[in-house]
Amino acid sequence: MAQNYKISIGQKKSETFEWQLLLVVLGLLFCGLLSIYSATHDSNMSHSFSKQLNSVLIGLTGMFIIAYLPQKLIRYSSYILYGLSIVLLIYVLKFGVGVYGTRGWIKIASFTFQPAEISKLAVLLALAEFLSDKGRDIRNWRDLGTCLLLAATPVGLIILQPDIGSSTVILALLMGVLFWAGFDALFLFFILTVPIIIIASLKGTIFVVVLGIILSSIVFTFKKRIFSSLLVIGVYVVVGISSPIIYDHLMPHQKSRIDTFLYPGSNPLGSGYNVLQSIMAVGSGGFSGKGFMQGTQTQLRYIPMQWTDFIYSVPTEEFGFIGGFIVLLLLVGLLLKSLKIAKEVDSKYFSIVAFGAMTIFLYHTIINIGMVIGLMPVMGIPLPLVSYGGTSVIFNLALIGLLLNAYRSYKVKSRGI
């Protein structure tokens, strides 16, 4: 009887941990380390692999600690972490280390970290804490204004570095959290699709007309008042017509950046070089790839700093469609697990945290892979748990720790363990 009792308790405890999520995370970390090793092993950046491995070990340790922290302590720390992140963002503007024109890193001895990554976590926790308080209504202008202020403050400081990529992540996070908290879905859809209309209008009339028809059809599925739907469509028309006119009046260097994104082949030896080489690496991998450490684009260093922004081109070149598909499958698994936790947990705070984490992972994935295949502008946004970057991988594992905590606490509470 005693033996059966012990086995039963053991089984219940194992059921409170999200093992499938952990396996997905470990799979992504393995893919990342493998790609970083291949991209750096025979260069003056070979130490990057050992640094990343150390960061992964630190991040995993932190992940397990966060997974078992009392939820009250996590909630209590939300505003404290937010305040600390603002202080660090102000500090980095004055005393930070500049890398590639961005003053966004703080160096302490041999350790360097990026406050912008910490601010993503801080904003998510602060928004979750604020919106989960009793009496909060996102449709109330005062509460909405507070959410906008919580996000706008770090965004403004990050833009001053300047780091446009990280600032857009926080804006995407804000949109996701507002949607999950019950804000008007049509308005959020409008905000998210306006940039797409701008890009399509610069691509050509046919692009913007076809996309405009598709998005306008989607607008009516929200079943809002006819005036609201027509207003959104009207703005689409105005944006589509005015964007090319505004483009014609930009400065030459501003046009150059836009042209590189829209047509990377227009400057193959300059600003479009990385994108073209990345597209070539992805396409040359074929179905099964060239083999580990056999990719010509990777091993001959045609793509500068390939282990950071363009890391996805490594598995696709060396392991082909199969390698790229496995990485995508793991990322989709991460997104689905995050969404499942957001829908299941009975805590509004942790539901918002889980959905916000999913939003961050989704945005990073879309932008990073879009950059690699030339569909998105190069913004310096890493692929979650795969790209090189100590602060980034530790931050992502902290988010995983919060997901594991939310799942574990919910299961313990629901099963009375």
C-alpha cells in the first residue's frame, strides 16, 4: 500500500510540470547551439559558442527557479522590475557601450547585457499586474492611457539608443496584451495592417489594390457598425495613395533604406548584401542540405554575423528544407503551448503573461525569418532561443519559466495536489 501511495504521489507531481514545453525549448536551444557552433567554429568569433552555452546554462537555471517561485512574489516584483528597467534604460543612454551605432549595452567586468531585453519582460509583467487588478476596464480611457504610458516610456528610451527593433517588440507586445484583455479587435487589426498597406503601396499599384481588397473583406467579418468598417477602409485608401507621395519627398539616405528592404537586389554589394546572401543560403540548401559544417555561405563567411540576425540561414543551408522545417515546427510548438497555457490558467495575471510571451515569440519569429528570406526589413531582432545573444536567451528562458510556473500552479490548484 505504501509503495502504491508513493507512486501515485510521484505521478501527480510529474503531471504538474509541462514536460512537452520543456522538450520544445531544449530542442530550440540545441538547434541554436548547433548553428552557432557551425557559423563560428573556424573564425575569430569561435568563443561565441562557449559564451552562448554559458548563457544557456544560466538561463535554464533561472528558468527552473522562476518555475517554482511563489506567484505572489512574482506579482509583487512586477512594478519593481519595471522601475529597475527604466533606470537601466536611462543609465545605458549615458554610460552604455555602443555596438554598431547603438548605445544599448551595459558592461560590468567581462559581462555585458542589454537592458532593452529586460524591459520587454518588465513591460509585460507591469501590464499584466495593472490589467489584472479589480475594476480595470481596458475600454476605459484612463486605464487604456495607463497601459499606453507603461509601454511608451521604455519605447521612447529605447528609440533614443537608437534600437528600433526592440522598440517595435514592445509595441507588438502591447497590441497582443490589449487584444487579450478585451480591447476592440477591429482597432488592433487596423493598427497592425496599416504598415502592410504602406509596404504594398510602395511595391506597386497592383500589390496595394489586391491587398486592400483582401483586408477590406476581413474588416467586415468583425461585424462592427458600418460606419466603423467604412472608416477603416477609407483610411486604407488614404494611406495607400499618400505613401508613394511621401516616399518621393524623403531624403536620399532614407529612400536607400526603404529600397534595400523592398528591393535588396538594387544594392547587392552594399546595404542589400546580407539579405541577398541569406536568401542564397536558404535556397541552396535544397531538401536535405549540404551537411553539418558544409554550407558554403556559412563556412566561407559570406554573411557577416550570421550567428545573430541571420541564424535561420544556417540550418536551412546545412540541413535544407528538413532542418528549416524542424526549427519552424519547434517554434510553432512553442507558440501553441504558450497559447494553451494562456487559455487554461485561471489567473488573469498569468493568462496575460502567457499570451504576452506568445506575442513576443510570434513577433520575433515572423520578423527574424522574414528578414532571412527578404520579406521583412533588417531590424536586429533575434530568433527566439536560437540566435546568439546572452541577454536574449536568458530573457526568453525567463519567459518560459513564467509559463511553467503558471501551468504548474494551475495544475496544483485544480487537482488539489
